[in-house]
Amino acid sequence: MRHILFICLLLFCMACEENKSIDPTIMPEATETGANTFGCLVDGWVYASGRWGLPNAEYMVLEDSTGMTVSAQVDFGMYLRFTIANPKQGETLPYKDASFDNQKIEDGKVYISRMSDGVFSGTFEGGRVTKGRFDLKYKE
């Protein structure tokens, strides 16, 4: 029985492999190519995605508007998320429903530098979050 438990535990640990080639203490470069990068400072600490999975941008079509939800796992079991209503390239817009580590945080502003050809890029900040940047792929 102990051998079966040991084998199950070993298989579970192997399934939770993280990408160790990405250093989560270094901010990603500010790009507009769809590189699937995300990073920001929260309370002065660097949080970047990539090591625990790729960040995600989800385009939503609502009855009278559109929206984009950005979500990134920035540490083991820790996510940073926010939503932008009616996103448009070249505009500074508010983001809302912001959360960090499953706790609501202050909303802020996002500048969308590119939203074309399946690429969604920009910068963001608000409250505890500063120097945020993302460069994601998405589907309409």
C-alpha cells in the first residue's frame, strides 16, 4: 500500500512542473508582438507571469458593449485579474473588478497600445499596482 501511495505522490509532483526558464523577479520587456507576457509591481514587488502558465486575455461580447478580461498567474496559486469595458487601441480607459491573490484591489487605468491582428498590448496602473505591462494574444 505504501508503494502505491509513493507512486501516486511522485506522479502528482511531476504533473506540477513549472517553467524554471522564466525568472518571475524580472519584469518582461514592453512589446507589442503577442509575446504572451505580463508583469507589474504590487506594493513595489515584481510579479510576472510565465513561470506558472501563460497569461490570458478573453474578449467578451455583451448585449450593448464589449470587454476584455486579463488574467495572469503571477505566483503559485496567485492571480492578478482585471476587466476593461469597450477596449480601443490608442485610448486610456479604466479597468475594474481588479483582484490580486483572490482579494479585491483598487481599480485603475490601462493604456491600450495595440489591439489588432489578435494582439492585445498595453500598460496599466492603479492603487497598489504600478508599472504594469502586458502583450497578449486573443481571439474575437
